[in-house]
Amino acid sequence: MKKFIAFIAICSIVLSLSFLSVSAETAKSLLPEDVSVWKSYDAGGETANAKLEGDATVIWGSTVSWPSVGYSMEVNDYITVSIEDTVIEYDFELDVGKTNISIFMKGDTPDKHDGKYISIIKFIESENIELESGDLYPGTYKGAFSISELVSHPDFPFETDNDETLTISGIRIFTVSGATVIINKLRIVEKSDAAPVSTDESIATISSDVSTTDSPDVSFNQSNDVSEKE
């Protein structure tokens, strides 16, 4: 009897560990582990840079302009997710200036695209968003939004029809007016695995030393001229 109880206990532990392992594998980062795959897109004579600090990806390099770095995924690295069952989880911060983050879909990338991208700032609940450009002011931002919310947004760039999945193929991150952007987490997870986040955590206060007129008037467009902000 004791052997049987011990056997059941061991099986329970193994099953628990297996569940944890499977749950962990459902998370897929949108950020590359190899920083050398980031490509810089200059703006106003300024160059953006990317580096790793621990588990965080750090983007910096602007002074008054809006340079960016882009990650154009190889076809084998495309991330295809369920529209109904997955969310994008984010955790990032910036000290000064502004930022914007776009995801590219259906084979579009920062290097070559046909307008199939959208800014994730549209899905962050915050009063710190500049209305004209859509850029995000300094603060700490943690939260999640569903893929179904993404594709149903009025600014989503294409029809998904009856598609059950969405393919992500690239990402682009801007450093605007001196911002250092520290991204601790930007990943795809199943809805059931997304960490609950309070409303207060996803709203930050604009720093008192940040002026809304300290950078050029810029906005997203579909120009291939990297001197303009897309």
C-alpha cells in the first residue's frame, strides 16, 4: 500500500512538472535573442541602437529625431497565433522622450512592407499618448491585449475574414527625442496564461520635465524613406 501511495505521489509530481513545462512553452517572445539581427533605421542623422541587459532589450540613440530598430523575421521564424486564444503581453519603460512600437504581419517586415503593420500603443490604456503622433511618453507600462482586439481595431490594416490565425513577421521600435526604451517583456501567450494586471499598472504619469513640443511633429505613414517615421 505504501509503495502504491508513493507511486501515485511521484506520478502527481511528474504530471505537475509536465503541466508547468507545457504552460511555459506557450509563451513566445517577439524580441530576438540575438541583438545582431536588429537593423537600424536612421532619422534626422541619428541612429538607433539595441543591446541586451540581462533579460531586457534596450533601445536608445535619439536626441531630437526618431530613429528606430527593426526585426525582420526569417520565414521560418514567423509566429502564427490563434486570434481567439492568445494575447500580447508587454512590460516596458522609458525615461525621457517618446516611443512607438509596431508589429508587422502576413509577411510584411520593417525592411519591406505593404502597410500590414499597426502600432501596439493603440492598445495601451494610458493618458500619456501624444494624440497627433500616437507616440507614448515616459513611464512604466505593463499589461496585455488580445489578438482578437488587435484585428478588430478600426485601424487594423487588412481584413482577416474568417481566418482563425494571425501571422506576425516583424517588429519595429522607435526611440524619439532622447528616449531609452527598456523592454522587459513583449511576447505572445495563451489567454489562460496571461498575468493579471491592475489598471493602475498600465497607466503612468508624464514626467514634469517632458514637453510636448520638444520633438518634431511626426506621425506614422507608409513611406519607404527611413528618414520619415513610419
